[in-house]
Amino acid sequence: MPNETLEEARKRAGYTQQYMADKLGCSRPTYAAIEADPARATVLQAKTICSLLSKNYEYIFFGSNVNKTNV
């Protein structure tokens, strides 16, 4: 379970869904769907969201229980 939902992170940053949608180049309903289910985001959208919210990908999309392996 993520540490913080996209909605919580967005609100903490002071952004609206419309602002995020504009930055992602999508409609507000599309962004709302991503917020409800982050797995819907493309890699580029996910990177943009994390950049806008100053969060790393793992924090938002996977939470703190990410297993890290050495490759």
C-alpha cells in the first residue's frame, strides 16, 4: 500500500486535478482515473507526476515495502 496516495500528495502540493491534467496533457477525468488507479499511468505520466509532486516513483506507486534487489 502506498505511503501517500496521489490525491494526498497532489493536495499537499496545492495542485488541482485540472492543473495536473494540464501538465500531463490529458483531460481532468483522465487524470482522476490515474489518481484512482495509478497503474493506469504511462511511464512518462508517472515520471511527470513524481516530478511535479517532488516524490520518487517507488514512494507514490509502491509504498515503503518495495523489495530492492541487486542486479
